[in-house]
Amino acid sequence: MARSEWCCNGLSHAFAQRADRGIYVFASRLGPSSPVSFWLAMRSVTQADLRRRENLGPSSTVPVTLATRVPIRFCPWCGKRLDRFYGPNGNQLIDTSLDAEFYLPESPAPGTD
């Protein structure tokens, strides 16, 4: 998306960080007829290293969170309602590599619980 099409620089930057370590934002669709949902996520290793870590198998009996996410309705930086701001353009923000990483087959869409 063009710089002017983002609700704010904070969301644009967080979306650009979606393959790196740290906090980022991504969009997903939970099903073919579902609306686009937005997620705030955290990953303690890069997306590429996360795949390498899964291939190593368990190395400890202590649970470790490598990545997690939570649905969001509003931009954490500017407060805009994301589904209203992006509307049908939200489809452009879907990253299928993150759909595979955060497969959410039984999770409700944000705000439907």
C-alpha cells in the first residue's frame, strides 16, 4: 500500500515488521466469506528462524512462547477503527505466510465473542 493509504505511520511500520522479531500487525481472513481481521502479534525470533526452531524438536521441558497474537479492532497508535478505515482494501494486507504461521480455524473474528 502507498504511504498515504495507511491510517498512521505506526501501523505502517508495524505491518512492515511482520517477518521480523518483535511486535507487528497483520491481517487475515478466517474463512472465504469472513471479513478481514486485524491482529497484533509478537514473535521472539524471525519468521525464518521460527521454522528452523520447529525442525529442531523439543529442547526443554520448559514451555517457551515463540510467537503469539491477539485480535484488534482499533489501531494501537492512532485509534482508528481498522475494518472501517481499510474496508475492502484490507484484502491487500493479507499475508498468506502469516496465515500458515497462525492457523486459526476455530477462532472467532474480532468482536464476535
